[in-house]
Amino acid sequence: MASITSRSAASRSAASRSEASPSVSASAASTRPTSVGSKQDDEVSTTRFTNVQDLFNVINCTPGDFLVVTHVSPSCFAEIERERDKRRRKFRFRRYDSSSQTLLITIPGDLHEQLHGGIYDKFTNQLARTGREDRWKSIRTATRQAQQGHPGGSEGQGDSTGGPKPERDPPGAWPTLVIEAGASESLAELHNDMRWWFSTSDHQVKIVLLVKFQRTGGVITLEKWEEESPGPPRPGATTTCHASLQQPVLRQAINITRDPTTNPVSYNVTSGALVFGFRLLFLRDPGPGEGDFVMSVPELEDYAKYIWTQL
């Protein structure tokens, strides 16, 4: 059977590395992403593609929710996609880039799905309570491509995504809201995901929420990213040109820290409630009875409490 190696395993001996199956090689590099207020080692499994069956075997024994696959040509990617659909495998293509021949795979276990789904479901429930559910399209994990002509170029699948109707209702339309979660995926790699969504959508994505679970230290980090332009457009500049100058900006950073020393266990939220701006979500000003989406501190505490039941 094929084997995998985590990127944080650089300190293992050469003898140990040589025991891996020759059909799948693995790279080892140290990864130390820094989150807001904490630091931890993230073990990201990496494997070299040889054939579909070996890859599926690797996915079966990958311990986390994230796998990096190298040496994946466009034709190999098309084969992986066909076999995934044929065998009804549930893993997702976080991102594929044909130029680097790198495929990032999400392996959606219970923890991973609750990290993003717990927030997205709270958002859609709030829409339903205010009678706005018919004005929102849940795109969920649908694939979005950087260019036509699949399987070349770049494409990705979000964890939870959606956008307003009718503006983002047509098939293939980009969402305004993207939520990406990671447990074994590093915060640095999640930042790459965020940048991909903004740039590849030609800035049609308006909010990217990153959710990073850190078992060490008992912290869930939420980062809400938006974009802003460096200044007003210069005279004569086109709208498209000005949009291309937009840069990601971290609007909110929230840490939810588990405290096992209390009885019962408590969850401490720093930096307040999570807020999604109405204008960015719906691409218009709010009308009567409409406003920003807010996930309060008590709701964030309840969310974190449930996340820890998924371990």
C-alpha cells in the first residue's frame, strides 16, 4: 500500500523515510503557521501521484482533513475526478493548479464539516428567521474554475459558499461568501485559499471566512477577510483596472479558547461577535428590517462547545 509523510516530519531519520513504498513518495518540510495569539505545529500530509488506486489508498489512511498531491498533470486530474465520481468518494478538490501540477484535497470528516457548517448554518437560519431565505442561493461545495476548458488551468471547491439571488443565481456564478475550514491544514495554506478565491473570481467573492482548529492549545481561530483598494481610482482608470488593485484585508480575528480547568469546561471568546456586512453579502443596501449578519459571543461559545464534541 502507498504511504504518506507529514510535512512536519523533517526530523525523522533517512532510514525511516526509506521504508515508504516506492510507488508513492512523500516530501517533508517544517510548517509552523502562526495564528492570532497562538502557534502550533501543523502536520500536512503530502504524496506524489502515481496512479488513482494508490492515491485513494493514501486518502483512506490520511489522519487529517487535508492532503497535498504533487505531480498531477491535467489528464491525471481528469482521471482522478472521473474515478472519484464513479466510486462516489466524498473527498473534495480544495484547489487544483495545472501549472504547478498540485492538487489539494479536503477529506471531510465530522470535525471539518462542523467547523464551517456550524457557522454557515447559523447564517442561513438567520436568513430564514427574517424571511430572506428565498433571496439567497447556497452554492455549498460546487466547483468554480479560473478559466474555461476544464481540466486545465485552476479550479477549487469551497467548504460552504453562497450568494444573493438573482445576482449570483446563474449556474457557475461566483459566491459572495466563502467559508473555508482547516484542522490539519495550516493557517498559511488557508491564507492561500483566501487569496485564490478573491483573485480567481476577479474580486466577485466579497467575504472569505477562515476557520482554523488548533487542538494544541484548545483554540478555534476565525479570520474574516475582505478586500479594499489602495485609494480612489485615478482619473481615466477603468473599473476593471481599479478592481485588480484590490488587496485582502483582515477585518476580524476572533479566538475561541477552551478552558478545561473550569467546571464545566468554558469557552472564552476574544474580539467580540462575528459580523458579515449586508452590503457585501447581497450587493445592495439593506432595506427595512434588513441588516448585517451577527453571530453573538454566546452563540460562538455554543459553536465551540459543539466542535469539541466532534473529536
